[in-house]
Amino acid sequence: MPQGQPSVVPDDGLTTRQRRNRPLVLVHTGPGKGKSTAAFGLALRAWNQGWPVGVFQFVKSAKWKVGEERALRVLGDTGEGGTVAWHKMGEGWSWVQRDSQYSNEEAAREGWEQVKRDLAAETYKLYVLDEFAYPMHWGWVDPAEVVSVLRDRPGHQHVVITGRNAPQELCDFADLVTEMTKVKHPMDAGQKGQRGIEW
């Protein structure tokens, strides 16, 4: 398997193995498609390694059945890899804030409180905070608090956060930031999302 070579080796006193095995914070942001898809790909890798995985969906409706949820739940139940827990926060909201903003804001805050409790208890080895950039962007959750909690998380817990408009403070702190950019999309030609591609 090919292995990348770091362009910089910091003088931090860590061995190569210690540095390689540090827990990471990853951010998938930008206006392009594929942010959540990439995060769920990481969840599959984590499951394969036998890691407990916690998925927290902050935007998509509890009524919306996404394909990744079913696939990861089935895999988690096989006993062959890691366990998978799936948490849906709120009744669903997206780029446009709706009339039920207050209840969505409260659900997002409670979702973040649950993530904090699980981080403190070291419940999972990989956390997928899907669309969590939105509550921070809208001012519902303080990015400074998120950075502080993630900086001080105990043990060996990886966290991936998805969503457009990830706050700069979070991006500055994260170990990996990928910005998805749209070059072309079927919606540009009037085509709506379809089964097997969007869900």
C-alpha cells in the first residue's frame, strides 16, 4: 500500500509512530457535493478497523432515510467490525432557516451537548458530526467552545465535521480541511436529486 511522505517533520519530540497515531479533527466544507459522502466513507473504514462509530446528523430530517444509515446500521449489527450508533438531531433543516428555527436551534444545542457527553465518556473512536458546520455558522453553537472541547477531548477519538461555511476558527484548528467545490451539478440543468445518488 503506498504511503505518503510528510513535507515537514515537526521538532515536537514525538516518534513517527506517536505522531502517526494522534487523534484527528477533520473538516469537510465548501459548496460542492460529497462532504457527507466522504465522512461516511471514513465511517466505513472505522467500522472495518473494529472502531465504535457515532454518527450525529444535525440537519437531515429524522424522517429522511439515507442509504448510508441503513448500510452502516446493518454492518454495525453483524458483529464483524465496530459498532455503529446513529443519532438524528431535530426535525430537519437545511441551508434556509425555517419557521421552526427555535426548536431546531434547541435540538442542535442538545445534540452538541450529547456529543460533549460522549467525548467525555470516550464512547466512540470516530464521531461523524454531519452538517454540524451549519449550527456554528448560524450562531446556534459557539465555534470557540467546539474548538475548546475538541482540543481537550480525552483518549484517542477522531472527529469529522461536515457542512458548508465551516467557521474559520474551526478550520484553523483542524488537522485536515477539505473544501469541496462545485464545477458542475445536474441541478444546474434542472434535474432534482435521485435515488441511489443523493440518498
